[in-house]
Amino acid sequence: MSSMQPLYVIVLAAGEGKRMRSQHPKVMLPLAGRPLLAHVLETARALDPMRIVAVYGHRGEVLRAAFADNPDLLWVHQVEQRGTGHAVRLALEQVPEHARVLVLFGDVPLLRPETLRPLVEARAPLAVLAAEVPDPQGYGRVVRDGLGQVRAIVEERDADSEQRQLRVINTGILAADARRLRVWVANLDCNNAQQEYYLTDVFAQAAEEGMPAICLLAPDASEAEGANDARQLARLEARLRNRGAARLLDAGVRLADPSRIDVRGSVDCGMDVEIDIDVILEGRVVLGDGVRIGPFCRLRDVELAAGSEVRAHCDMEGVVSTGPCRIGPFARLRPGSVLGEAAVVGNFVEVKNTRLNEHAKASHLSYLGDAEVGAGANLGAGTITCNFDGFEKHRTVIGADAFIGSNSALVAPVVIGEGATIGAGSVITRDAPANELTVARSRQSTLPHWRRPPRKPRR
């Protein structure tokens, strides 16, 4: 690609995907927690294009709504599904003559930027990404001359017996000069088994004009695999899982079982990080030196300081620890949770928009929402902050070294002073003074003449 040529990426995303047997557009089906199309767009953006043109069709309103916050996208509606050549013809109306064009598919999500960059930068009017596979059944064949230049690409249903023996297949991915590609797609016809305008027919035109396409082989054929049914989608999921695990292993992370971890975002790990089985990492995850993640955990947008431990069955989102802490098992930490050094969030504790400072503990069966927990404070089992009055959220402040007895309810807004003790079973509705015992519960009484009603006989 000339340095003077701006790059435009065309993404074909109009297919209905009937074999998926889904009410959703195929490119909206999830892969590693994100729509298929999101993966393709991420790869396209890594190539620094001037603009991305997405061709949509089936249930396009759903597609456009899902990617409404993508200002670099231009949308083109393909009302009739008349083939890939027709879709590219429509998209080229949004592309200037002097541009370089890369054509991608919205259901081919595993391609890496480093695989596509040589295609984009090829000094030829037309270039195609091909792959050599042991079993080419079902794919279009790349027909080349003795110099390795592309003479034609033939769909399997239109191929003769000799062409079907070829093992170099078309991935569908091509790059071309916009000016020439506009002419070639305008000359397409639909004289084929599907009665569609095949984009692949441009290669025969280019060869006839003395400008045969160059053929670049993908280093890994699996990158160009698409998803036409649920089985193929599951295979892509497995490949992404393996790719994510390999990156962690290369970074020195110790995985209990590399086949049982899902990396669905970016992960930055220090030394001596250990991750047990069936862990899901989403969004941006940062794990400091010596962090240990137990089995069956999900971490989304989490930053854990060195030495932190997450025990089994924890669900965490939007969590930051500023020092080594202990979480779980069976804890849920929601956005806005901040844990200081040696803070403890134990089993069946839920935390939301709350800071636990150094050595603060909520060891079991508690809910902490919209709260500040001072250093060294200890919250007994069953402690809850009542932060919502039905209309607004209110904040609870618990001072350093406070002790909250079991089964206490702190009705916000309320302040528990430093060193205060709250008697078990209290419902605190007013501020509790520092270094004092506060009890708020009804007096216990025994009714001496009360008798339990007799139980009815069983039939």
C-alpha cells in the first residue's frame, strides 16, 4: 500500500445466518463475551484505518443500536442479499477513489492484525489471503499460474474435478485499490449456481486485464475460520480460549489447567501468579506479583495488589485492592469496591461501592453498600448497611477499630464512631459515638403462661 493511500475497511455483516437457528443477527452472537462483530472491528482498528464501512442487512436495527457508540463506523444497508460482490459494490460508494480497501467478514473473528498487515501493504492492485489446508471440502479454490499469481477463485459448487483437488483455499479476505475494485465489482454478473454476485469473480477480471492478484498464505489457517453454525462457533470459542491461555503461560502465569480458563479481555500479570480451574477474566484485569485466584471465579475490570488471594467461587467486577487482601470463598464484589492492605471479605459477603481500609474485616454473611469501613473495623456475621430508602442511596461511615455485632442493621445515612461497639442484633438509625457501646433492640421477655398450640394429628 502506498503511503499516500488511506485505508478503508469494509466489513460484510449482512448475513442472516440461518444455520445458527437464532433470532439474533449472526454477527451479534457472543464469542468470548462479546459479539462476533466486535472482534472483527477490534482487529480492523488495529490497522489504523481512515474509516470502517459496515454492510448490514438482517435485523440491522439491532446491529446499529449495539454499536451506536462507534463514531468511526459508516453503515450501509444491503436490502436484498445478492451476494458479497453486491455488498462490496454498495460499500464502495462510501470509499474515495484513491483509497486502499480491505474486505473483512463480520463472522470471521480470529484474524490478527499482523496477518492482515502484509495484505494491506502489498504493492499490487489486488491481493488475497489464502490458506493451505489438508481438507479443502466446502471452500472456494485459488487457481494460480506457474508464478503463483491468481488466475481465478472458483467456488466449490462451480469447480471442476481438477480444481477440487487444489488445497489452497480462499479465505474471502482481500485488499485492493478502490479505483480498480470499483470497476471490477461493477462488471460482475450472477451467472452461477447461487444466482449471486460473487466478489471472488474479480480475480478472473484482474488476470484478464494483466493485473493478476498476488496470493498471501495465512501462517495459521485456523485464523480465517468463520462461524456458520453453533458447532463452528464453539470451535472458535475453544481457539480463543487456547490463545488467551497461551499468552498467560508465555507471561509466566501458572495455570492449573490451560484448557479451563477464559480470557475475555486484557490481562496484565506480575510474577508468580497462580490461577486455578474454570476462571473467567473479562475487561481489564491486573494481577500483581504472587496473586492467587481460586477455582470457579469471574473477574471483570479488577486490579489486585501483590499478594492478594481470591478463594473459590467469587464474582468480582470493578474492584481495586491497594494492598494484599483476602477475598472469598463465595464472595461477590461489585463496582466501586476498594480493599486496603490485609482487608478481608469472607464467604457470602456482598460489597458494592464500599471501601474497606487496612485490616478491616467482613468475614461472613454480610452486605456492605455505599460505605466506608475504617482501618481495623470488624463486622460480625449478618451485618448489613441499609443504604437505599426506596428513592435514594445513602452512605454509611464506620470508624477505625469499630466492632459491629452480629445481625446488626446500619440504616444510612449513619456514622459509627471510631472504636465504637454495636451490640448484636441492633438496628442503628442514629450516629453511634466513638468508644462507646450502642445497643438498639427490643427488651427480651418471657411469657410464663404461654403454651404452644397443639399440633393437628396427621392423617
